[in-house]
Amino acid sequence: MTDGTRRDRQAEAVTAGTRAAAQFEFGRNWSEFAQGLRPEAVEQAVAGLRRLAPDGALAGRDVLDIGCGSGLHAVAALRLGAASVTAIDLDPESVATAARVLARYAPGAAWSVSQRSVFAIGDLPRFPVVYSWGVLHHTGDMRRAIRCAADRVAPGGLLIVALYRRTPLCGLWRIEKRLYVAAPQPVRRAIETLYTAAFRAAMALRGRSFRAYVEGYVANRGMDWMTDVRDWLGGYPYESISEAEMLAFAGELGLAPVRRFCHRPGIGLFGTGCDEYVFARPG
């Protein structure tokens, strides 16, 4: 066994231990979401991916989807003309859910779904497109996860990632998330209720309708609002990164920015959103 292989196996053992001890059940959350998946959510996922990869950038190209979750974005890639999608996720429930969603919304397309960690993809081929939306910051070692994903990008290929943006309150949210995943269901529901009440009050102060916001959430995000709330409150492990840090790190990995959708970070009172990046590896 080489030193590199030994380090990879040790890291996998640590990751597995972290997952068993204190990691949010992302797969269960996605399974519940997929049960009520509506066509408009698929359409919105397609629109969101087209924004990142416009002008037929996915057409005829093989895609690696790291952390496929519900499989919704894998479906979107296939609908945008991807030749094939290789979808992986660490959570077995996510793998099962993604397989069901792909079978329903992409019958006959070339796709596969398997249980695999981003830290164990070195034996996969390099892909023209590597995609990971809102996943790598939940691995417990975000920078290493980004490096592993970037290593699978073929020359001339694209890396498309979304990562939580850094805010002043990220440290406090990390504590909240760790407490949430360790809490019994009644405590989790209490946290969700408090968060929802505070969010509703903040919207009222701004003169906005909470009900309209929630009802329009699928149309705007392709997601269910409560699914996203649980994903946020329980999303542990948790890391974040600033735009400047991400651009510098991508440069170290030999990647050049193609486009990005980054927002000015607020204080993070109700959490933080994801900044989206598209990088290219020179051919």
C-alpha cells in the first residue's frame, strides 16, 4: 500500500466516522423532497443549470455530478444535451432517490448513480464537465474536496461548483448545525419553528409577504422552502469561503474563471446562500 493510498483510506475512515457521529441526514431530506417533485421544479433546475452553462456548453459532453442529492440536476444536465451523467453521492438514500428521479424524468438516457465519496474518485476517468452544487462545503474538508473534484476535470473541461459564501456569523451557524444534528426530533422541530417565526417577522418588517415567498419558492429556486430550511439548519459539517479565497484557490489548481455569480455577503443573520462558479481547465 502506497503512502497516498494509506492517507486516502485513513481520510475515508475519518469521514465515515464523522458521518456516523454528527452529519445531517441529507439523503432523508432529499427523499422527502422527491416524493412531491413537480415538473416545474425540473424546469427551474434546467434554467438554473443553463445559466451556469449556456450556449450548449453541456451538449454531447459527459458530466460527473458529485453529491447528486435528489438527482434533479443530473436530470437537468441530460435535458441540456449531456451525453451521459455519472452521479455519485455519499448517502445511500440520496443514491436511491436519484435513481428513482432519473428513471422517471430521464428514461432511456445514459446515466448511472452510485454511492461514493468525493475523496475516493481518483480511479474515475477525467470528465469534460464536473459539477457539484452545494455539496463540497459539507464534506468536513472543503478545500481537499474541491481539489479532488478539480482533479477529475479533463483538459479543456469545466468545473461548476456552488459553495456557501463567508459571512460574519458563519462560526455561530456552525455551532447551531452541530447542535441540530445531535438533537432529537422534538428539539429539531423547535429550532425550525423558531427560525421560521423569525424569518416571517423579518419579512413582515420589510413589508413582504411570507406566504407569497414560500408559494413562489419552487418557481424561483426549483426547491421546496422547508426542505431548504432543514438542509440549512442541519447542514453539518459546514464550511464557507469568500469569493477572493475561491478565485485564489482555483488559480492554485490551474483553473481559470469563466463566469461566476457571487453576491455581496451580508451579516448572515438567517444564514448564507451559495456563490456559483464556473472554471475551465486549459486544454
